Amino acid sequence: MITPPYATERTVGEDKSGALAELLTSRWSCRAFESREVPRPVIERLLSLSQRCASWCNTQPWQVIVTSGQGTERFRAALAEYAATRGGELGDEFDFPPPADYRGVYRERRRETGWQLYEAVGVERGDRAASARQAFENFRLFGAPHVAIVTTAADQGVYGAVDCGLYLGTFLLAATSLGIATVPQAALAGRSAFVREYFDIPADRKILAGISFGYPDADHPANSYRTRRAPLDEVVTWCSE
């Protein structure tokens, strides 16, 4: 086995699953943030860690726009105004087609997650106006002081999108390791026409998602619940012969 120059004998073969498990189990989607900003050096550390993400042939097709300060506030205001003029729906401007439908267990999991949020913030079943107001928080970035817009190279196709999905997951875990809360948002991809024009994103880039991030408002009810994960027997098929 060839040992890469940045590895050591101590790290090769060492079980570090405990550290990973802690990050995976402590990460959650934050839907209410404090207004205080993350210091620039901490954001740079986050981005440097995320940059270690794997990709096909090491192509690293992702590019990221990161907002802060008035850059976030101007974008938040413009995005909310744009969404409001279109009825506040989550959007149909995706660069990549969204799921055509949710059926079976996927529908059940989606509904369970949605009702966890609604119950936490006091939205009663059937109250469409209240659920719409909560959904609209996507366009206010849930009050986060920063947002990252992740794009992929259009000519890399689905595998470029897969690579950028890996980057997004790495970003979330890296943020957790630094005490930063995050929420990945397909809703921003659902307004990709606006986002593209606002940030002058070229046509050879496709918008994958946004990630709002900052420090969590620990007292907000939207942050009071955690989603569950399916057991292995629902997702794994063993083949030993």
C-alpha cells in the first residue's frame, strides 16, 4: 500500500469512527440563527476543510459564493421580495429537476420531518397560511448571517452534481466541527433564475443548493427537534455469496 505524504504510520488503519460519529450525530438543520457573524478566519477554515472533499478524478467541480454583512442583508431582502411576488412558493426554477414525486417510505419520511417542524413552531394541521409563512423563512435564510451558494460545472453533468453533493455534505460536517450551525436549502435552487442574475453566475455553472450558516438560536422552537434515520435493514441489502 502506498502511504500518501500527508499520512503517518499512526493514522493509517486507525479507528477514528468515534470522532466522525460525534459529528454525524450532532449535525442538524438549523432553522433559526443568531445575528452575530462567524469571523472571517473561521469561515476560511471551514472552506479549507470542505476543500478536502473527494471528487471524480479530483476535478473539484464546485464553486462557492459566500455572503456576509451587508452582502447577506441585501441578498436576503432581494430574495424575499422576489419570492413574495411569486406567491412565496418554494420555486420551479431548478437547474436540476427536483424529485418528480414522493411515494411510499420517502413520502412518509418527508411528512414526518415536516410535521416535526410544524409541531415545534406551533403550526396546526391544515393551517396552510401558517405552513406557508414557515416555508417562506427559507427566503429569509432563517435569519442566518451568511449563505453559501454552491454551483457545479454544467458540462460535468450528473457526476459533477454528485461531486458537489459530496462537497455540500463535507461542508456541513466541517461546519459542525467548528461549532457552526447550517441548513442546506434546495429552496434557493428553486429560485435559480433569480440567484443566477443576482450573483451574475455564468451559464456554464448550475446552481445545486444554498447553505445558510451561522450560530444557532438555541432558544427558538424551530431548533428544538431532531430527525431520525432509518435502520440498516431498511436501506442495506447484504450479498455474501
